[in-house]
Amino acid sequence: MITPTTWRVSLSVEKSNLPIYEEALSNLAVAVSSFGENDCEDWQLSAVFEEEPNLASLEAGLGLIATGQNLTAPTLTLEEIKGQDWIANSFQSFKPVEAGRYFIYGSHFEGSIPGSKIGLKVNAATAFGSGEHETTNGCLQAISFLAQKNFTNTLDMGCGSGILAMAMAKTWQKPVTACDIDKESVRVAKDNATINSLARLVSAYQGNGYNTKAVVKSAPYDLIVANILLRPLCSMAQSLSKHLGRGGYVILSGFLQEDTNRIISVHRHFGLRLVTTFPVGEWQTVVLKR
């Protein structure tokens, strides 16, 4: 998609807060990307818009989000960019990702899928959220760890682009319920399921977490995967427990290693115990069991 002019909004945020602002901006911009060094606390976040955004309104909206998370509101800068195809340019930089038994690649990839890997193809228009983040990597490793289990009814809570739902569908060849509060994420998840010939197995719904009718209807689950954020994971722990069957497993991610004990403690209160962890970079993924 080539546009005569695009606008780029840039801001500096702490690495641990990247998912919060990435999620907020991804609902408004055509492309969102982040840059930084692993040992550096401050990262640059950029969002590209097809039309000039109202910077004051954008600052106000992100300011409200920051206040709600007890964070300092970021300062935004706006830059006009002429004659760039930002989605295509950004997507071409997306290289295949290997995590556990999975090989995630873009629709522009012309190579071969390793014979020992399960391929997951991502639409070129939805490169972001395509498996590059450490939390997604950790979840895919955790799914690989559980691959020998006989799961028949699984849930991807906060499905985003649908990567984890597709991984579960390809691993167990059983129906997967996927849910996200964001309408665009659900559309993308359905699109990715279709291009991977998984539409018959992956059912994606927009809704408010475990209150979503389709999520309630398909419960109880023998495996629930939730790659979200620390606070929502903690606040949803009781609802997760109610929708998990006896002997069921849980994969949780979206939080830093330093918050692992908090996640385990909250979920232990509702009858879950730690099985193992998959740290990737500064991020953590945990596997729990009822």
C-alpha cells in the first residue's frame, strides 16, 4: 500500500511498558514498530499513520492510559514522511522466526520450511504481532513442551494475530477458541487461520475476556493460553480457573521475569501449581496445572 504522504509519531518508553503502548497505537496506526538495545531501559516506539493524526488528542489518549497504569505520560513527536510504503518496507524486514517446533514466516518468504518444524504463515498486511516478541516465543516453546499431551478443547485468550491459536490447532488438530477484545485482532486472526487452512479449527471471537458468550459456551478447557499483560492476568485469574477443567494446563505470558512470583502466587490461590517456566530475554512464560 503506497501513499503519497504518511505521518510518523515517535515516543520514548521504558521497555517493560512497550506492550501497553504498542497495543494502544496498533488500533489507530497502519504500522507500529519499536527499537532499542536489550540492555537499554528506554526504547523508541514509532507509529505510522496514513492521515495526519491529531497530536493533542493522541497525547491525551495515551496520557489516560499512562495514568491508569500509574506511568508517566510519554512525549510525542510528529513527522511528515513523503513517498514511503511503510507496511511493505517494515514487512520485508520481518525474517522467519523459529520457536520450539514452530517456524513462523511472512507471505513474502520464498525459502523452505525446515522439515522438523511446523510452519505458520503470516499475512503481509499483518506483520506486526507475528511472533518476533519474546513472550510469543516463550508461549510457542511452552506449547511445544506440552505437545505430547492429548488436548481436545483449547483457548487462546487475547489472541492478537492468532499465532498461538494456530500453533495449537496444528499441534493437536482439534478445535481452538480464540478471543480478543480488539475487533481488528479478531479479523486478523481469522485471516491468518484461513491462509493456513485452519479456518475449520480456529474460531475467533471479539469479546470481554471470559465473559464472552462463545468462551463460556465452549468451557471447560483442558488448555488455556493467555499472552496479555501482568495486571490483566492477575485480575482474570479467578475467571481463568472457573473455565479450566480438572487436570487442565495453563500457559501465561506478557510479564517480566521479576514478576514471576506474583503471577504464580495469584494463580496458586485458585488451585494452580507451577510446572515449568520459559524465560526469553527479560520476559517470562509460565506453565501451570490444576
